[in-house]
Amino acid sequence: MDRFTLKQMGASISVFLLLSGCATATHKSVETEIVDAGQTMEEPGVKQSVKLAQITGELTYQDVLQKGDSINSLALDQGGEQVWLATHAGLYASADHGLWGAVADELEQADVKTIYFDPKKPKQVYIAGEKVCKVSKDGGKSWKRIEGGLPQGYDIQSLIGALTDKGTFLYAFVNREGVYESTDAGANWHLRFPIDSVEGYDLDYVPSEQKLYVLTQNELLSIDIHGGDWQVEWRESDSHIYSIAANKSTDTLYAASDKGILIKAGKEWTLLSSDLPEKLINISYGTADTPIIGIGESAQIYRYSQEKWKKWE
């Protein structure tokens, strides 16, 4: 499975179609377009007000696509108000009036592939990618390298956290190596679950199962965080999965596939929503009010809220 890039998908055509009507540098609110979808259970929750880095909105979304070159993944802050984008050339976040901004100048040339907000420390943000693994403890204002123990020339496709009785453990999937673990907020890493010569695309954790899930080119694998062998959860012949995301409050796992959004609760997979606005290439868990955010083939960003898909604008 190829990683989604704007170049591979025909960036100029996709971006023009996407942005000709909705991504101009305007200071007027754009009414959200609503697309009906299937049903889901929405967990109750209260938004948490978190002061992240002040993002100056100087860029349109088209500017971000051009500067970032390709979008690797996205994440929603814990207040549900700001989308962060990990791109081939930098880290970007949404600002006011439909505009965007770079989170930090020092990351302008970084190939960022994954973003993780620590739920226990809302201002603590982790990013990782090709030869980059950093943490910010002030909401993105300043960054520190955390790569002790990682292999030379490492390429991290996904980094997530698992809340345990010993604190938050970090897990990072390093391409053609396996899953690395850190028990000290990223200061030191060690190879915990090897998967030799396998290219991975996504990683997440389901607390009630105490399992890590890894999406590879042809399979979805799982393993107990306490040890054991890799188990096959899904094969390519069943359906093609592009991305996974876990709702750790309800212990459910979402999967963006060519059949729609699948949901795994316990041992069973069911179809959450087949009526998608378009094929979603990457998804992420958002908040109780917005359990899923995702990005489509056209590079449009969507959020799933109140049983409907809505454009993020």
C-alpha cells in the first residue's frame, strides 16, 4: 500500500478542485456542508480548554498543501478546536477565519508523520517522522529531541501513548524494525516488539484489550503489550484498510477501509458508516463530540459528529 501523497494523487488537479470554492484567504465564516452518514454511539464529554501555541493564521489551506508537499497524518487537539497536520515539510495547525499557520519554524523542513497529544498533560505534544522525534511541553512553542535508543536513520510512521498503572508508555512504529517502547516520556527507547523487514502505516492501542494494533501493507496485526506473538486481525483479502484510530474511552477501534469506516468493539467488526463523502485515506480519533476526523483523497478534511460527516472549514 502506497503512502498517500499529493504528488502521487495528482496534486495540482486535486488541490484545484478542492480549494477553488473553499480555501481562499477570507475572514468570513464558511457554512459547514453536512453529509448524511450511518449511525454511531456518541460518548458524553466536556471539552477541555487548553492553551496551545498561538498560531498566526497567515496561510490558506492551499498554501499548506503546497508548502507541506504531502500530508502524512492529522490530529485534533483535546479541546476539539484545532487541527494539526503532519506533512512532508513541516507541522501546521488551523487558526482563526479558516486560515492556517506553521507551528514552529524549526520544523519547517522536517518530514513529520505522526502527532500525539498526551491526554494527561494537555500541553505535552509528541511528533515523529523520518529522522525526527521531538516533544513539546508548552503546546508547541518549543521542542526537544527525544531519540535516545532509536536506530540510526530511523523512520517513525506512528507514535502513540498507552496509559498504564505505571504512567504513560510511548510506542513508536519504526519502519522495517518494529515497535519501540519508552517508559520515560521518550528520553530512552528500546525495541519492544520486532517486526523485521515490514513497512507499517499506522499504530494504536485499545486499553481494555491491552493490545497494540499495527497496520502493515497487507495485514492488521495485534500484540499484547505485556508480550506474546503477533496475531493477524485483518487480511488484505477481506478489505483494504488505509488507517486506524482508537477511541480509548470506549475501547473501540476504527478502520478506514475501501468499504467505509469499520468499527471493532470486542472481537467483532461492524460497518459504522459506508456513506462517506469520499474515500478517507487517514483518520484519527478526535474528541467525545467529534470521535473521528479524517482526510480524503482530494485532501479535504472531514469530521464525524452527530452521526454526520462535515467538512472542516
